[in-house]
Amino acid sequence: MDYTATTIPLWASVPFLLMILSIALMPFIHKHWWEKNYPFVSVALGLLVVLLYLFLFKGYTRLIDTGLEYFSFIVLIGSLFVVAGGILIRIKGATTPWMNAAVLLIGAVLSNLIGTTGASMLLIRPFLRLNKSRFSGYLVVFFIFIVSNCGGVLTPIGDPPLFLGYLKGVPFFWIIGRVWIIWLLVILAIVAVFLVFDFRNRKGLDQPAFEEGRGLRLMGWHNLLFLAVILAAVFLDTPWRELLMIAAAAGSYLSTPRTIHADNAFNFVPIKEVGLLFLGIFATMMPTLDFLETHSASLGLSVPGTYYWATGGLSSFLDNAPTYLSFLSAAMGFTGLNVQEMLVQTPMFVVAISLGAVFFGANTYIGNGPNFMVKSIAEQAGVKCPSFFGYMVRYSIPILLPIFALVWFLFLR
């Protein structure tokens, strides 16, 4: 049969379900086997869906589009990973909950200026060094909550779905004018919970963070120029965007002293793990996104609140950029308006979809690209991070969902 999104059956989403279950369960069932064989599982499940689209669904264009999306995704986070790995931030002073909270708040602001991936890669290593005498998984979790996800909801640079909205016609400063109070509420609420955790875990507090004294020292500062190049390249078209990002990453890696890479414990293992896992995720999620796009009208999506929860629910497990586009298309179909008309006549639909896509990416390790990378860097530094289910059951469900529900109750009902 010839491909249209309406021809994709729900059973084609089984490989995606297997992919998610593998990431969640295999580290429990046989951790050593999974660490050795996850590339083969990811590629095999992804290849199965690719073959379905090639020979059964005839979805050649869909495959090409998804391949380009994955390439753009991995080039962006990979280039930011390399450049941030060449920047060494040394914090002098004593570790305190208030200092940790300050780093998280700075990260929340930076996420809107250099993206959640850029801010995460820039700050995760100094944040870990700051707490080197008291490593704990909750530190990584709250970093992911704030810096890798919720912080970046104010600008199109902050998170990929908002950039796609900008390309679709949402003005650059439109979103910040409507969600800044929500952003402030969410960030302060998460930081408040973090302070409770951090004050309760007093082991290692008041120890020197990295060096005696007070202050901050930045090494490898020339990489800030490469970082600016990457951010500027975001606004270019393919393939110039990716070529410029690759060039910036290569220039950064070759020009950074090896001593800085050594002090940052920099290697390519985290980006390799993210690249291979998300290769399978991007491929296997195609049937789910296609099914969602063509059946969203039958799912009862009629008010902003339902779009918030639906976009958020899917963004917790699917890449949030195509999820954002799918629900934006559904909202346009429901309202009968284009994007520009929706911004005037039904703006809360766009706000709800934007908040759901960005905020809910913090619910799982695979909800947003930086999440798994931060986890991998932390584990390499010796931090015992929660498992896939442990992250959800102990942290995201009891902490984030009530905060997100409060946002819905106050602003989106």
C-alpha cells in the first residue's frame, strides 16, 4: 500500500514499546548484558520499523525526513557536548544547599540563552565537582528537572519544540510574554523541593567545593566563541547548519588543551550511548507519531488542558519536537485556524502544547536529549543514579506531576 499517515496501524508501534521496555527493564534483568548489547537492540528494533516503512507502508519520504531529523538532533547535542567539554569551570567555596540552588537557578536562565543541552553540558561537570564529597542521585535528578528541561521554556533557543514553533510562525518573544510567570512558579517550586532534599542530606556539606577560597574561574574560555557559532547556526538551513556545527565542534576539540579535557574527565562515551539509543527511538517512534497525528481528533482533545496533558504524556517518552508538531497540527485541525490565527484567537492552545512538550520531558531519562547524557556523565563521575523506574517512581511522579497539575489548575483549565 502507498504511504499516508492514516495507513499506519497501531500494531506498528510494538517495536517502540519494546524499545522503551528494554531501556527500563534490561538494566534490572541483566545489567552487564544490556551494557554490552544495547547498540544491537536499538539498531535491530529501529531497522525493523525501517523495513516496514520501506516494503509495507512505502513511506520513503517519511524515512528521509526522520533520518534528517535524527541527523540534526545528534549533530546539535554532539557539537554542544564537545564544546562544553572544553570549558572548565572551577568554583571556589564551600558546598551548601543555597549554592547548589544558585547553580540550578543560573542553569534555568542559561537554558533559554544557550538551550537546555548547552546549559546542561556546560554546568553538569562543575555541579558534580561542587558536590564531589557528597555524590547522590537526587542531585542529578533535580539538575535534569531544572536545567535540562523546565528551565528552557521561555525562548525558541531553549528547547527544540519551541524552535520548531518559531519556524512555523510563532514570534521569537511571543512565548516568554505568556509563560514567564508559569516558568517562575515551576522553577521556584522545584528548587524549594530540592532545598528540602539537600538540607536533609547534610553529609559532606560545608566542604571545599573545588579549591580553597571563594569565587569562580573559567578555563577554555575561547570555546564560548564556538558555542556562539553553534547557537547562530541553529537559524540556518540544512545542510549549512549541521556543517557549521560540526566545524565548531572540530575546532573546539582540536584547540582545547588536553589538560582541560582531562580535568573534565571528557570522553565520547556519553554521546555514543545517547546517539545509539536515540537512533532506535527516532526510528521506532515513527508509527506512534503517525497514528497520533491522524487520530488525535478522536482522543477528545478539545480544550487547552487536554492538549497540555496529551502533549506532555507523549513528550515524556517520545522526542518532544515531533510530538509538539503533531499536537500543533491537531489543534489547527480542531480550531480550523493556522498558527498565526491561533496566536490571536486561541493562544492558550499554543501555550498548552508548548508547556507540555518542554516541562514533561523531565519525567523520564528519555524525555529529552540532554537527560540521558547528563545521567551518563554523572555515572562516569561515580554518581549512582536512579534506575529508569526509580527516577519516575521516587522523583518525577511524586514531585513533578503535582507541580504540573498545579499549572493546569491555575492556568489551563
